[in-house]
Amino acid sequence: MKPTLVKTRDELRGALDALPGRLGLVMTMGALHEGHLSLVKEAKKHADHVMVTVFVNPTQFAPGEDFDKYPRNLEADLAAVASVGADLVFAPATEEIYPNGNANVTLNPGPSATVLEGKTRPTHFAGVLQVVHKMFNITGADVAVFGQKDAQQLAIVRQMVRDLDMPIEIVGAPIVRAEDGLALSSRNSYLSEAEREQALSLSASLKAGKAAAEAGNSADEIKTATRSVLEDAGVRVDYVELVDPTTFESVESGEGVLAIAAYVGQTRLIDNTILNIGSIIK
Ligand code: AMP
């Protein structure tokens, strides 16, 4: 069945009244792919009804980033979420979410938002938390599913919910990849054929890092093994870091997120994997 499409808060309120029980929320910026659809499928396991938001949130983009050219295709998005049984799509205009223009009251995402993505994109996570918090309040969702693809975002949203006692459950879902390993991303549509080939070095580098970890190497050695695959492929590395999955502080042992960002041509891509450091004694 086709999901109901609503664009205003008033329409949303009416549509939500028709969806009794536990409400699951999947927040997206549209240009939906199998990664987003996996979140809807996961949400259905935790809720009676699932709603998807499609909103390219301006406050998480810095000037000069790709807000204007970000792919938008609501018709295709509706067909995609219909195929996995979402009940409701909320696709508001910017003014519907920010009726007073820039908000004065915002959230400080804390220290874990100052590293990795937050170092390169210093205003990004404040914008993310602003829209996530608003959507939690506007929808009253009981559970929200976020992808491990944006591991730092997932960790920071979890912290917000915990630190501010927000009455919502957060569920993380694994990264969905193309058969050749490339993590699905709406931004992959920016890549030329040659760049897409080059972009395979991201998942390949994580594999190399994971293999280095499994062979008992140190955190530094794991990062070096990862970085060298990216450099050999000729992509411009933004960062290669090994961090604690919750705090995003650097780790030297135990469970870590190996997180990378690199520019393939003009396109900035991110990827990550979870691994164990120091599980084997050499
Ligand atoms: P976006 O539309 O890129 O803002 O992403 C919306 C949600 O989908 C976020 O929770 C992302 O982490 C998640 N997501 C994006 N790509 C993937 C993927 N390849 N696998 C799993 N989740 C994803």
C-alpha cells in the first residue's frame, strides 16, 4: 500500500491520529536507497507503524557544502518506501520546520562532536541535533532508527537522548553496501564511473584495517594499513581514526570504530567498520 504523504505539521497531526500504537521514525534527507529502506524494515520490528521524514535540513550544511545540489526526488522516494511498507511520509518545506527562520535556542552536542566529522564540519552536529530533536517532538515517535553508516551521528543522538532524558528509544542498523563493497549513500550519485571505481578504495581500506586488527596489530598500525590503501588509490584522505563507539575518543585497545572520510574527486564520502584492537597477542 502507498504511504500517506503529508507536508505540513497540521496534516501530520491528523495522519498520526490515524496510526495508533507504537510509532517508529526513520529520518532521511531523501534520495532514498536500500540503506534507508533497511532502516524502515528495522523500524517495523520495533513499532506498530513507521513514518519516514524526507527533509534536507539546511542547518546541518555549512556555506559552500552541497545543500543546493543535494539530490531531491520525492516521487521516487515515495515509491521506494511503499515497497517496504512505511505508513506515512512527512516531507515538509524548510519554512514548515523553521517558521521563524534561524532558531535562537540550539543544542550543544558536546565534545564527541568536535572530532572526525565535527572537526571538518564544525557546525554539522548542532544542526543534526536541532532537526532530530524537532522531529522527535513534532512526531512524538516512540522509537527511531539510525544507520551505523553515520556512526558518529548515531552516537551523538544516543548521547542527546540519554543526557536529556528524551522519551524515545534509539536503534542502530548496520551499513548496507553495494555488492562490490561501496557503502550506499545518496552522495554516490555525484560520482563519475571512474570515481565510483576509485571510491571502492574506502571499503577496501576498512577491510585492510580489519585484517590488520585481526592479525594483532596496534591501533597505529591498523590506521596506517587503512590509510595506505586510500593513498594508493589516489583519493584525498580527510581522516582515518580509531575511536570508542560511544564517546568517539581515540582507543588503543578493545572495541573500536575504524572511521574514514575521503574526497573522491569533489565528493566527500565516509565509511566505517567496528573491530577489536589487540585481541591477539603477537
Ligand atoms: P541521510 O539521508 O543520508 O541523512 O541518512 C538517513 C539515515 O539513513 C541515517 O540514519 C543514515 O545513517 C542512514 N543510512 C544512510 N546510508 C546508509 C547505509 N548505506 N546503510 C545503512 N544506513 C544508512
